[in-house]
Amino acid sequence: MLAFTASTLIALAGAIAVNAQAPAEGWDYIVIGAGASGIPNAVRLAERGNKVLLLERGGPSLYDSGGRFQIADWMKGYNLTSFDVWSMTPMAGVSRGDPAEPVYCNQPVELAACILGGGTAVNAGQHFRPPNRYWNKYYPEGWKAVDMFEANEEVSRRVPATSVTSTDGQEYHIEIYPVLSNIFKGMNFTEVVLENEWDKKEKVFGRDVFYTYKGQRGGPLRGYYLDRPKNEFLTLQMHTKVDNLIRENGVITGINATFNGQRIIYKAKAVVLAAGVFGTSPLLFNSGIGPKDQLELAATLGFNNYSPDTWIESPVGKGVYDNPTITVQIDHPAAQIYNASDVYWNPQDPMKTQLLVNRTGAYTFYGRVLVMFWDIPVGDTVINAQAICSPSSTVDKRINCPWYVGEGIFSNADVVYTPQGRINWRGNPYFSDPQGLDITAAAISLRDFLAAGKATDPDFKVVLPDPSKFDITNVDSLKAYINSTRTGNNHWQGSTKLGTDDGTKGGNAVVDTNCKVYGTDNLYITDAGIAPRMTTGNPVWMIQVFGEKCAERIHESRKAYPKSVA
């Protein structure tokens, strides 16, 4: 049994100089954003012998990354912050944000994590490998499933998925699993082990899977950065806000940044943007790259100082996707309340001691129990529905099953500046497609699930949609409910799409198959923005694969360039 006592715990990656300033010159690559794609991309470029500066706007998160805030008194001496503990996920960075260490960027309207690890340091940690069909259907040659195999396997090796979060191999708070399992089996679904049978995403269900590391949060920060072999070619600098790129026509020569309040110009042979949908888009707008209306607005706001004759007009921010989410609640006597939000303030034994000493017990678990995937034919297309079911954290005997649609959806919006200078989305990304295919797929799948639940289990009581207000057997009535409750999931993708149709020449793609921005010689993007269409399931795995694959393509495409001396 592992023992995590205060006297024996050692930070795995050694001390991290949180406020160290890196040299301003001499870099092969500057990677902007130390999140799900930026960390893998920077590490893999460095492992290929390139001198890389990885910049992060925020500070550290996990204890072993240097994080020293959001530590309750009872956690002190055990090398944990709330970011490390799965059961504290709903609270991480929201209720206890330290003004000196903000967790979320203050500029985007949507939540965007500005902290080491990005969204992977604060999210629920779900880790679904996309099926082969996703790559084959939506990606160009060179990015098909066979081409993506090695990148997927490398992510699997460094950041494995597992349904078991406790180091003793025990599962906790899964009382609702047999209940829901019987319902889905009655609907002719197949039960699968999702971390192993990842290619099956049609009419399947199984235990939820996470990027867990020895009973606590893992992810790319752990698997790629903290656990990597020492590498003299990679330097991480936190607390660095990048304002824009320095370019001469299509050649990027450096970046304008602020480090600990000091304005600095950093120079490199190439720059990689990995700041996420709401971080990369404004950096491009501020650098004279994007749609004309956004470049004009950025100029009016004082962000874009490039003259119009140097602008690179490109569809940056166009057609961004998010998972539309529907609230579904069921009452069932088997469900037992799981209130993880109180763990930080009021931990209980034996769970507290189990977590601290052995990384076992209920506090190593977030509470998400069952996941299902289901292809719904609508019109002449197919849209994938997904549900993630958990015991309620506020009401006993209640099951929450947020209902999503993902792969195949058509609804989208645009990333834009507001007149006040904040970054936001314009339009309606949720159930807004003209033919109504997205909402039809959601309503059909929800109707059939609720009908099966009532037919299978006499204790299955639908709470939401409220049967007294909506006919849960009728698709049109369920559409009305969906429109009254719909929200998003902060799984934004597709703002800087990858493809062969050059967006500077009227196409839809912002980056080519080497991840290079059209119209530039040495600017690359690796984050979720390059997804041409919404992925199947939560996007973290896909985004790490982007970091991996783009590192390969960037390195191979730039082999002729001499490297900097480390």
C-alpha cells in the first residue's frame, strides 16, 4: 500500500522557479499556453532537440508543479492543493480564488483557465479517446485515423484513462450504476470498458473514465511535464501575459509580453499558439490576423496596431462549437447524495485520513459514475448523443444525467470582440441550426431513454423534464423543454480550423495540415481551435493529440532550419 505521509512525500519534478525570468532571445519555438495542447507540444518539440520557451499566463496549480495556494489547514504537510483532489473539483478556483493567483482569465466572457495545466487543472478530468471514425470523417489526408494512431498511443501512454480513481482499486458512490445499467441494457446498449474499447461510441455505456494519477489529478501537466525525463531544451515561464505577435508581413519575429509587470519582447524562430479558443483568437486579432470586421474593431480598441495593408484576412473565430447541454434529473431510492463541495471546508473521517495517507477512499472520486454514447439518425445525417450520470450533490435519492449532443452537430457561433473590448461569442451555438437537426437528435434520444426508464424500473421517477409541464413522450414537447433549459459545457472547438481550404483565399481553414497559419511562414496553432468539427465526448484527449501531432508536423516541416544552441 502506498503511504503519503508528510515526511516521505517528495515533489516528483523538483523545485519549480515560479517567478524566474527566461532569456528574451535564442529560442527555436515559443509556445503560448501551458494547457492541454501547449504542454504536450512544448515537451515533444523539446524532446526532438528544439530549444523551447513555454509561456503560461497564470501560476502553478498542482502541488508538485509549485502550487501553494488553495490548501486547507487539514491538507498541510501532505503535498496537496485542492487542484490535486478530485472531490474538490466543483470548487477549484471558483470559491477560493486567491487574488494573487487568479485561476480564470478575466478577459473572456466564458470561463477560460489561466493557470498551469489550463482547463485540465480545474475540470472534471474525463478522458475519452475519439473513435477512428472521427478522424476519418472530418480530417484531411495526413490526419486520418491511421495517421493519428501514434499520437493517440503516446497520449495513452503518458496520460492513461481509468475508471478507478482510488489507489486501492475500490470504486465509491456507484449505487446508481446498476440502476442505469439495467435501463440501457433493456435498450439494447452494450456495456463496455471505455478506456479499452475506446473505438466504440455507438449505443454503448460504461463507467466514467478520468486521467487519474495515484489517487489524484493527473493530466498532461503530470504525464507530459512533471514526469518527463529532464530536458535542458525546455523552459517554463509562468505569470506571462502575451499581448500580440511581432511580425513582418507573414514572418513572426517575436512576441510582446508582460512578465511580473515588466514589458518584454521575446524572440524566436517560430511561435506556437496554444491558448485555447478564447485566448488564441484575440492574439491573432491583435496581430492583424482574422476577419476584417474583427481587425477593424481591434484597431479601434487600440489592440491591433498593424496597418490595414499588412492585415492577413482569415476566418479566425468563425464557426465555433460547444456541447449543448440539457438538464435531466431522476429520483430513485438507490441514489445516495454525494456532496463533494463541502470536502474543503468540512472533511470527514475516515475519508479524510484515507485520502491524506494512502490516496484512497471516497475523496479520490469526483462523483461521475456512468457515461453513454448513442448515434441518433436525423434526416440524412447522424448526431452523437452523450449522457454523464452522477448522484446529486444537493438532493438525496436523486440522479443527475446532463444530456449532450456532440459529434455531428451543426450549430455554431463566432468568437468576437465586444465593443467594450472583451472576447465573447456572437450568435447562438446551441440548437440553432436552420434544419433543427441538433435539437431533434437530443429530443429523440431523451424521449427514448425516459420511456425505457419508466418501462424498466417502477422506482424510476422523472423530475426534469417536469412531466406536469412537458409531455416527455412527445418530441416537440421535449424540444420546448430543451429550449427552456439549454446551456453550454465549455468544450469550445473549431475557431481556427485545420484543413486544405486556405482561409486567406476564401476557404474555411485557418491552419494547414502542418498546423501552420495560412498567410504566415512560421506561426502555428495546436489548441482546440483547429478541430474542424465537434469531437465525440469531452475534448481533452483530442486536444492533447493535437499537441502531439502538431509537434511532429511542425518539427518535420522545419527540419531545414538550423536549431538554436541550448
